[in-house]
Amino acid sequence: MKKIVITGGSGRFGIVLKQIKSKNKLFFPDKKKLDIKNFKSIRNYLTKIKPDVLIHLAGLSRPMNIHNKEIKRSIDLNIIGTANITKACEENNIKLIYFSTNYVYPGKKGNYKETDSLLPVNSYAWSKLGGEASVQLYKNSLILRVCMTEKPFIHKIAFSNVITSFAYHENIAKMLFKLINKTGIINIGGAAMSVYDFAKKDNKLVIKKKLKKNNKIGMPINSSMNIDKLKKILK
């Protein structure tokens, strides 16, 4: 049994993790107990709990355009906050698992491998790559480039010409604890398909729509990932 601290436990994925049965002892500190913007707060909490692993989910995500409007907040939470977490984990030799995004890839050709070149498609992705930069310096770490969404699919429309590697939160949660002992970078998501094909499996009423090439929402046309590495591990 491992002691695992999970930041961002009140977020969408964190709430799902709280429902997963695990043989490990899980801790979900709120902002009052562990503030990722405050290194002393992180250090004090980790010194008290003495975890084996820290899963870092906390940060700023939606709506994605908030990273254009509130740059300081994006930097403080996703870049500096992640750097603070990394420094504290290194100081205490705690295994760090960082949730990044498939949007760090260029999003044009799809089937991206972990070793492919990166070119974030929007400001949110740049902030997550900024977090990756500090985690990369710490060898006792695992970066997960994740593509996940809520179940049921929350949007009324879905793009038929946008290819991605969506998996539901519940499925990612089940995979996560099988990756605890891994290091490096792993793509984690589902099979490549259009957003519409993914959504209509559980929502027959979803409306099909095409995304314009010059869209302003910062969504790539093909951000699908190669998940062969993940499949080999989960065999």
C-alpha cells in the first residue's frame, strides 16, 4: 500500500478518483491545506503526510480562453504552481505524476508519439507545457499527456472533422493506478476517432457539426495520440 497525495481533488477528474476503490491510501488536500502557489504550504503538508506518490491535477483549465484573458493566473497555477510541486517532491524524494494534455502536440497530423516534436495549439497547452518543463528536470516523475472528458458527453454538438483520442474520466482513473511505478512520458487516452463518433456512442441526440479551419476556439483538427506504449504497459 502506498500513501498518495492528489492535488486538485475538487476538480472534475479528482471527484471521479475519490469514487475509485484503491488498495492505496489516498489524500485529497484542499487549498487551505496545500496551496500550490505557496511553496511553504506544500512543504509543510508533505512533511506531515510523508507520501510515496503525489498526483498533480490542480491547475487552471476551462474555459480555455481564460488563459488568454488571465495570463498571470494561468502562469501562477499551471507553471509556477507545478514548479513548486516539483521542487517539494524532489526535496522529499516523492514520486511525482503530472497530468499534462495532448494539446501540447501540433494537432495537425495526429497519431502523435511521446517522442514527437511539440508545438502547443493554444495558451492552455502552453501553460501545461510550462509545467512539463519543470517536471522533466525531476527524474522520479511521470508525465501523462491525457485526453479525457466527462461522461456523458456534456456538449450538444460534436465536430465530425476533429480527430482526437478521448476517453472518459472513469476509464482514465482505472488506468492511472496501473501506471504508478512508471517514469518518463506516457500518452493516455482512447482510440483515435472524430469527436462526433465518440460522442454519439452514448448520446444519440448529439448534433453533428464541422469545425472551420480558421476557428478561434483554439481546437486542433487532429490531436490524436499513439497509445501503443500505454497498451503494452496495460497488457
